[in-house]
Amino acid sequence: MSRFDTEFDFKDITYENIPGILNSGAELQKLIPSIQNDINTIVKESFPHELRKNIKLIRRITKGGNNDIYIYKSGDLTVVVRLSKYASFQIESFNHITVLGKNKNEKINNLKEAIQSKSNWERANSLGYTPMLYNYGYLENNGHFYNYIICEKMESDLSDYYETGPGKDSKSSGKLSITDHKIARQLVDLLYATTNNLGLICFDIKPANCMINYSDPNNIVVKLIDWDGDWCQDYSYITSKSDLKYFISILSVIVMAAHFYVFLDWNIFYTYFSEPDSYGNFVKDNKISLQNLFCDNLTDSQGNKSKFDFFQKHYFQIMDSDDNPATCEDAFNLTFTRAHYLNRATKRQANPQLVGVTRVGGRKKIKKSKKRKTNRKKTNRRKKNKKRKTKK
Ligand SMILES: Nc1ncnc2c1ncn2[C@@H]1O[C@H](COP(=O)(O)OP(=O)(O)O)[C@@H](O)[C@H]1O
Ligand SMILES: [Mg+2]
């Protein structure tokens, strides 16, 4: 370990230089330019001056797998604070900040992922694909650093919207509403923009990672969250150069459509695939290329296999008729077919004779890719919240 700073001063922060990764000390310094250890100060500074006096914590959401979500409000501004449950970095003696990881490779991967995450969130925010981002950084707690993101609170995620919110009415009507079409259109645009303008593939796309403001029917706004570098990966070496980017975007829409079909029984994208317009026909004509890309042919710039197959197995656990995991080809075919139907009832009506691969259920949470993680020590506020919750 060498010091990034040349002059040693007890008060100065120094950063780990990992051999084999260029400028890692400087990169680490960009992520943690100073040590912040008070979440209240960080939250306060995210609000404009005139609203800083009456900031209230109004709710905590524990639904996400890897992050705690806190909602703060002052005046008519409501923000979401998303704090990772797992540490990325630590501080050692003499204010020396290092990357967590059992060995050099783990450290390199963890640092690269943290750099990717920040870049993803900031670029997606600058193009308006995320809820407005107010602050991005790391909170120090007990010698460990936890990623935080402070952003605009939106009204709902699309999972809740369709399960318990206004989307339920549309589902019970049996027909896509104008709002459903608007939501689908915005999501398709966001997924294409993710590939075309950011060069990313985000594999963990699902309704819980799509946010909506819906109370003004004339101003339906949809955005994406969960831009972290673990599952939102850089494929710009492909998307900037080749026509494969169109196929990648189509795969993203197909995967999103399958999530809506399987978990909400309401696939708001089916008209894109089932209606014989140019888009539907293009997808149909290129089914084999899409399947190859989904199952085999796509690797990131380091040569690692893409995560499409991994994620469909993870969420959909598609089995064959003998209850063995289906081949990727069978799984792709089922995913592809599902994208063409509004819901199970319409698929059954269209194919009364259909037997074969089936879904046997899926897990909703994924583990972080990182193995060595340290759980954040509870602050007094978190302890208090817990007590409050158990009292109810
Ligand atoms: N900006 C936001 N506005 C409203 N709700 C949000 C916002 N960000 C996150 N949430 C809620 O918190 C949940 C988890 O957030 P997410 O960032 O996806 O964390 P995780 O990575 O742990 O899944 C979301 O599904 C959503 O319900
Ligand atoms: Mg999420």
C-alpha cells in the first residue's frame, strides 16, 4: 500500500493505491473527497436554505434488498435518502481510506463497481432518466463507508402502482388504459436511451425499479432507479459501434414485459410485440438473433457473459415439464412469448392446448455480487425507529 498524498500530515486523508488499477488513489479520492459522518447534516444540505429548519423524517421503507430508504419532508419538498446496508470502503489508522475486499481482485472489482455506480447515477440524472438527484456520496459509520443517494421522492414504484395503487383499476377493466400506454411508452424510451445514450445494460429491470408520478393524469412521469454498477454494466464498447444496440434495447423491453406479465399479470408492453406493425414484425423476424444474444453471444468488455440468462433464471425459475431447469433457449422462448400477451388469461385463451415449460415461482430479492460486506452499525435514529415499529 502506498500513500496517495506525498506529504504526510496527521489530519490529511490518504487513499489506497491498489497495484494493477491505474490512479486508484485518485479515483477513491473522487468518491470520498472528505469524511462525512452525520446523516442529518447531509440531509439538511440537500434541502434549500429556506427549508432547512423543519425537516422531518416521515417514513422508512425496508422493501429494497440492499438499501434502507428514508423519506424526509420539509415544506412541499419530499426527498428519499437511500443508504446502502453494506460498506464499500473503510478507514484505517492515520486516516488512510482503503477499499474493502479479501484480495487484490476483490478490491479492484469493488472500486470499479463504485466508480461505475457514481457515473451511472450522475449521467442518468443529467439526462433526466432518474428521479432528480440531489446528493451522492458515502457516509462514514464506525470506520466504514456506506453509499448514500439523496433524490426527489416520486409517488410510487410501478409494482405498488399496479398491485395496490390506481393501476389496479386498469387491471380490473381488462383493457390497457391511456395511462398504461403512456407508462409503457416512457419505459420503452428510457430502456432504449439506457442502451443508446448511456451505453449501459441494466439487468435488474423490474417494476419495483420504475418510479411514477401519476396524480396529474396529463403529466404522467416515469423514471428509473437502481442504477448501481453491480447490475447496470457498461457495454458501450458494443452499443457505440454496432447495430447490436437495437437488439439489446429490444431484449431489455422483452425482459421488462416478462416481469409485468409474471409478477403483475398486466403486461403493458404487449401491443409493441403482438400488433403486426413494423416494430412487432422486426422483433418477430429477428427472434433467433435475439435468442442468441440473450443466451450466448453477448459479453462485456472484459469478456464476461452477459447477465440476461442469469436474471431470467433468478426471477422466473423456468422449469421444463420434468421439473428440471429449462435450457436458456426454452426459457427465452417462454419469455419472448409472454411479452406478446397482456396477461395469463389472454395467453391461455389464445393457446388452450399449450403444455411444456412453466414458471414455478421466483425470488424477488437478489444478493449483492460482493461477498465481503460489513453491515452498517445502527445509529441511534435507526434503533429508535425499530423500537417505534415494534411498539405499534
Ligand atoms: N425516489 C424514490 N421515490 C419514491 N420511492 C422510492 C424512491 N427510490 C426508492 N424508492 C422505493 O424504495 C424501494 C427500494 O429502492 P431501491 O433504490 O430500488 O433499493 P434496492 O436497491 O435496495 O432495491 C423502491 O422499490 C421504491 O419502492
Ligand atoms: Mg430496487
